[in-house]
Amino acid sequence: MNILKKLMSVFHSKKNTSMEKEIYEQADVVFEIIKKYINSDYSINIELPDEIECIALIASGSSYHSATIAANFFREKMHISAQSYYASEISLMDRIDVNKNTLYIFISQSGETTDTNKALELISDKTDKTLALTNTKNSTLYKSAKYKLLTYAGAEKAIASTKAMTAQTYCIFLIAAKLMQLKFMPARDFIDELLNVPEYINTAFTKRSEISKYANTLVEYDNAAILASGMFYPLAKEAALKIKETSYINVTAYPTGEFLHGHIAILNKRCAVIAFVNNINSKYINKVFANVNNNYKTDSLIIASKPDILVEEKNIISIFTSSDIEFLFTTLILMQFLALDSAKILSKNVDKPQGLSKIVK
């Protein structure tokens, strides 16, 4: 099957997989969250404990990537101490030091993730500043935490999390907005950005044909690297996970500047390169790609937040974003499409990848 036929088969196919349907539900999911939590006067309908000085976010899989994106945001944009933790690592600890002024946020789509519930059990013995962020009311996680926040994503059947991941990330940003208000920080512009997220998602849908063209290139590789910085680095890790789960391509995420410190040697074997380029890492990106283009043969894709990126690459998708929030959610959707369409080209079962299982209630 040549490239044109591959593309036509992807574009003309019906949304006959759960993953594809769930990707296209995301704007509606976020709109539902907005109705539940953002009031007409811009107040945020979320209950949080008093005297929060630090944030600890505990999760697994895609939920961990949501947590790490958020931790970066709390630190960089709000100057609040925040850290993300793998639930499996917390649950193995014999002793946990708990800070009385820390809000512990536990994230799980199903609310039945074993290691996340174990971590909550260990920490709730020492503090009641625990918040469950889940898609499932009356789940173990929901019932065990003092504070509760539902994501309203609806049932997610595909193994690869799409709408649940987006809903979790959005809800954590709502927690950030609530904290801004509690700490008398300016929040209205940030909330306006959150109100625009459904529009950003719909815009991403219009770029599917651009990302699908690169899927035909990506499937020719067994290995790929994704480069990003700041809160977009955990987004790159999420993109890598999606592609691995659906297409079984060995994808690894790297901080953009760090890639030059030895990791670039992986390009001595056939390896595709994807980069998320925004203001935070634009000073690195030309140096990286000058090295890549001068010394290695590869096929690259750049997702750029502005039109004046200097890198000369044939595969550049410009988002023309005005904010990090817009770039984040748009790129997230594009990477979901890249994972989906790569898997479809390779004739993989995107809803039930080999060797993977999922709890959905």
C-alpha cells in the first residue's frame, strides 16, 4: 500500500474504535467540566483545605504525566512548591514524611488503581489534606480522600487514555485557579484561558490531516525521540506513552537541551525525532537540529507555537498559539492523533493493545 492509499484509508475510515471516538469527545468533556466548576462570576466551585503551602501529586501512567505537567505549572507560574510522585514508589516506602501544609492530590481515572490507593492509605493516616481526582464516583479513591473532585470524562474504553488524561489535566488547572483565588493572586486571565480550551481542542481537530501525514513516516521507524522542555516535557512523555501503547514503536522523551548531552547518540541507529517548540526551549532547538541535520539522517517533525521558528524542516506544524495553555492542549490532541493513526496504518488494535489491560468502571 503506497502512502496516498494509506492516508485515504485513515481519513475515510469511520470512527469505529473507542480511542478515536474518545479523542473527538474531548471538547465536550471539557465544556461539561466548565459547567460543573466555573461559575458565572469566575469563582471556582471546588472545596480545598486552608493553609496550603505545598502540593504533592501522586499517580501512575497518563495520570502521572498530568500530575507532572501540573507540578511544573505550580512551580513556574504560581511559585508554589510542587512535586509529582509515582504512586508505585510511594506505596513501597516504609516511612513517609508528611507536611501539614501540603495538599496531597491522588489521581486515577478508575479510582481503583492499586498503588495509588495504597499511597492514599499511607498518607491519610498522617493528614486529612488529601484530594481524590477521579472519573469514578464512589470508587475506593473517591471514598477514601477527605476532598473529592470528579473529572466527568465519562467511560473510557480504549487502553490508551485520551479524554480522561485531558480531563484530569484540566481539573488540576482548576485547582490552580482556585488556589490563586484563595491566595489573592490574579486569576481572571488564567480562567479566561481555561474557558477557551474547548475552542483550542476543536482547532486541533482541524490539523489532523497534517499530523496523519507524519504518521506514515513515523511507522517506518522502530525508534523515535520526542524533545520538549518545562511543563511540555511531561507532555512529551505522555506522547511517547501513547505511541508505545498503540503502535509498539520504542519512543523516548527527552528535555530538549539535555538531548545534546550524550542522548543524541541514539540517532546513530534509525530514529525519528519529534520536537515541541515554544518560547521556553526556542534557544535550544536550532542548536539541536543543526547537530541533527549535520550529523544524522532522520525524519523530523516540529510542533511549533509560533510561525517564526528558524529550524528548516519539511515537517513543521505551526499552532500560532498565544499561551502555554493553548499550546499544551492543542499539542496533546495532535499527539493522540499521531498515536492513533500510526497504529491504524500498522493495523494494530488501538482499543486492546497486546499485553495491556485496564480497569474501567
